[in-house]
Amino acid sequence: MDMPDFSSISSRPTIFEFEGISMINHFTENWEKVKNFQARPDDILIATYPKAGTTWVSYILDLLYFGENAPEEHTSQPIYMRVPFLESCFKVIASGTELADNMTTSPRLIKTHLPVQLIPKSFWEQNSRVVYVARNAKDNVVSYFHFDRMNIVEPDPGDWNTFLHRFMDGKSVFGPWYDHVNGYWEKKQTYSNLLYLFYEDLVEDTGREVDRLCSFLGLSTSVSDREKITKDVQFDAMKQNKMTNYSTLPVMDFKISPFMRKGKVGDWKNHFTVAQNEQFDEVYKEKMKNATVKFRTEI
Ligand code: A3P
């Protein structure tokens, strides 16, 4: 495949308010097309807050649907081409809506980081299936920080303390983590075609979560195929795999931090100071006081 040429992007984007959340222009410039996107009943939307395990679940679904029998033109494409990023519009690479509109395989797997209230309404009207992945806030913000450090199409993260406080204030790109995870949890109460997964559960027992996905999607994948998929989607395998490790995307500087960075639960303990942790817990308690979604407390 041809490497996309991002050399025309020379400076980091700035954050602005858009539809009530913090955004950057790469995710808003195509907004009319995003808003009016025509979903199909068999589409599967993978929705996450950035850095919650999007690529992981995308690859699991990709293998479940296209694994053994995928045409060459499909498997020779990296995951970010196989699973269009709905709201992305980088000009040097086809926009998410364009990629999705031109897809010939089905079901279409489409990823988004939009909060639930900004999802194009056709997904709900078509009753498309939605797989949401949530990750505990502390590991999520750590992963987001390292991602923004190494990715020139992301806003300048500043230092760790600045980045952490932006997250706590709900000003990170794609809006407050707190509202994001709660919004989809609330949606699940009335929209039965939504499966809510947790990154920590995937780490604990990937095979069990693959089974849950299969039940949700009505797939009768054989036990041996499931076992193979579970093996292929382990962190080390995906880190070695050029189609999933983002090494083909020249906007990322792996010398600063790799995309497949650690893949662990609890890495926040290597980043938060005692004071930051106390402050974070206080803010978390306040922001989550009415939340019905429950994250593991032992992390
Ligand atoms: P870390 O930065 O903590 O390592 P996303 O795909 O939403 O951008 O999320 C990326 C995060 O998911 C990174 O977290 C990455 O390492 C982790 N990840 C991706 N594939 C994984 C896997 N197979 N097992 C565990 N973690 C994985």
C-alpha cells in the first residue's frame, strides 16, 4: 500500500469548542457529511473514548468477520483503512465517511470517538449494532497523554500535569471522559443493540470477551477459530503486526512512544503523584456521583 503523505501538516492543531465539546479541525471539517452519514442496518459501530482499546476491538471484529477468508486487498490494508474513522478528515487520506461510503465488504466496521449525543442519527434509526469500550479513567488519560506526545496531528499535550488537569476539567479532545462513558451506558438502557465492554475485562480474559462479542453479534464462529483469534489479538502479536501497530502512519513518532505502548491495567501508578491522585479522586467522585456505570475499584 502507498504510505499517506502527511508532510503538509506542519503544526499541531489547536483545541476549540464544537457542539459543546473540545475538538480539533481534523474531526469537524467534514461535519455535514458526518452528521448526515447514512448508516446501514448491518453496520457495526465501534465507539470509544480515545485510547480505550479501539484498535484492539476493531481487530477482534475484523478477524471475526473477515479472518480466514478475507480477500487480499482487505488484509493488505492496515486496520485504520479497514475500519474507517467516521469523523476523521485529514485531507491527505480519504475521510472516514468517504472510506465507509466506498466499502465493498460487509458488514462495515466503523469506528468513532464521538460522544453518544453526536452519533449520526441514522445509526439509531437503522438499529445498527454498537460496541462501546470503556477504560478506567486513570489509565485512559495516561495512554492519551503518550499518544498526543508522539502524534503530530494531535494537539500539543503540554506537560503531564497540564494534560491531566485538562482531562479532569473535561476539556480533552472529544469532551469529558465522564460524560462519554456515562452517555453510552445510559443509551444502553434503552437501545438493546449496544454492547458495553471494559478494557480491563478484555485484559483479564480476552477469550471470554470474544465469546460475548460473538453472542451479541450472533456469530457461530468455531471454538478453534475463536482460540486462534484470541491468540492473534494479544498485545505482543498486535505490536508485531504491521497492519495493527500503526507503524505505517508517518504522523506517529515511535521514538517518542509506540502506538502499542504497554497494554496494561494500572500503568497510571507510574505516572500519578500522590497529590495528583488525591485530586483526581476528588474530581472523579464529584463528576461520577450520579453515574450508574461502575468501573472496577481495585485498579
Ligand atoms: P497503552 O497506551 O496503555 O499501552 P486505542 O486503540 O483506543 O487508541 O487504544 C490504544 C491503547 O490500547 C494503548 O494503550 C494500546 O497499547 C492498547 N492496546 C491495543 N491493543 C491491545 C491489546 N491487544 N492488548 C492490550 N492493550 C492493547
